[in-house]
Amino acid sequence: MLIEQFETGSGGFVWQNQQPDALFSRVHFHVYAAFDMQIGAQWNGSQFVNHYNRVYYVESGRAELQFTDRVLTMEPGYLYLIPPYQLLSHSAQGKLSFKWVHFQASLDEGLDLFMLYGKPFRVKCAEPDTTSKLFNKLISNMQVMRPSAVLERQSLLLNLLRPFMHIFDDVPQQRKHLLHPSLVSTLSLINKQVANPPSLVALAEAANMSPEHFSRKFKAAFNVSPKRYMLHKQIALAKQRLLLGSDSIDRVAESCGFCDIFHFSRTFKKETGVTPSGFRKEYNIRFLPGQPTQDR
């Protein structure tokens, strides 16, 4: 929908409308989960397959976050913003107290705003008390299922993201995907065919590029290769079906697009650090306390 640049009102009053931003005016936020955690050295994991963004706020203790090209130390009084598909591992150095939120900032199907920036950010928290209160409100709000609570969660999340807003001004806006809208259409194609992933050749043809050129453009725009992106989607789907369903491992493998159970088991363990059966046994119905309940 086009917005009129100028409009008129009573008494000859004329005003100029702010035009939608080609990127940021399209963002839709959704909060998946938020918690206040006190944990020890058992907060030690690797091989993540995460489609969501994270914000961490450390109150005490230290931990390390491992990425492809850097290591960030989690320290008290700092906020951390972590885009999708970037975190490789984390490990606490003794007792750790921190608050966290997982969220989506979607632009198009399968495309998250922070995928375009592709690297983690760390900022010193200027208002610790305010930040802690915002997190506490968000964590409490996660228990409420009213429609108004959804809007409040979005408002609280945006306030938590305020310390990172300079990123969008200081870092050149990553609008590469807008130069190649066909790349975005391939994200939609992948997401519609997770159980039967399209080949790299098929994706390249859909984008009207050679496979090599398509792979380079995709990685440059979204900070993840097309093959890794497709595999992330398959593993994420498999994790959901292992957690929430009762299908056999063979059936889960087939429904997630793997040619046989051996290939599935080998790939799943490589990506998550545990076999499919081990994952189901360890995590099935083992939720954190304080999961959302019905409106109260």
C-alpha cells in the first residue's frame, strides 16, 4: 500500500507523512520465551540449531560464547544480542545468573532482520535496574495468554533492544537481499519443502543464477550458506517431532527428508551432539519451570 507523501486537513492544514522504511517498517516481532536463570558449569552446550535471536543480560558470573570467528565473554552488567544460526557453543565458568529472551524479528518468510547483520553484539548496560525490571516484567508476562499480553511482550522486547539501536545507524544497513528479491523467494521455497528439500540447482534456477553464484549471493546476504540453512530447518523439524510426537525414529527421519535412518542419526548427532533416541530420552517433556498457562 502506497502512503501519500502529503495530506491536507481542515483549515488548510498540510502535513507530510513519514514514508515506510523499505526494511524496518516490515519487521514483525514475536517473543518465544524468557527466563531468569541461575545455573552452574552444567550450562555447557554446543552444536546449536537455533532459528531465533537471543538477548542475554548477565547479573553475576561469567561464561563464554563461541562463534565461528570470535569468542565473547559474558560478564556482569553487559547485554548480548545474538542473531540466528551464529552461536556454536556456550560454557559457564562456575555459577552464572542471567536473564534471557528468545525472539523472532521476521521480515519475509524464513528471513529474520538480524540474519542480515550476521554477528553478535555486546553493549554495556547503562541502566541495570531498568533492564532488570524490563526482563522481570517480560518473564512474568510470558505466563499470560491474553491478546493484550502479546502487544505488551513486543513493547517490552523493543525496550530491551534499545541499547542496540545504534547498530542500525553505525553499521551500514544490510539491504543486499533487496537487490536480489529472488533470493527471498528461495527462502520461501525452502520453508515450504523442509521435508523434501530442493536441490541447490533447483534453488539457483529459481533465482535465475548459476549454483556457484547463487551460493555466494545467499551467504553474503543471509550470513549462512543455503545448504546449512536447509539442514538447520530439517534438524529443527526433527527436534520438534522427536519432542512432541510418538513416531519411530525411522518415521521421523523419513518425514524430515532424510534418505534413511543411518544418515539421519549420523547427521543429527553431528549437528546436536546427541543421537535422535538420546535426544528424545533426555529432553522429552522436560520443560523449564514457569511455562505459559492459560489466561489467569
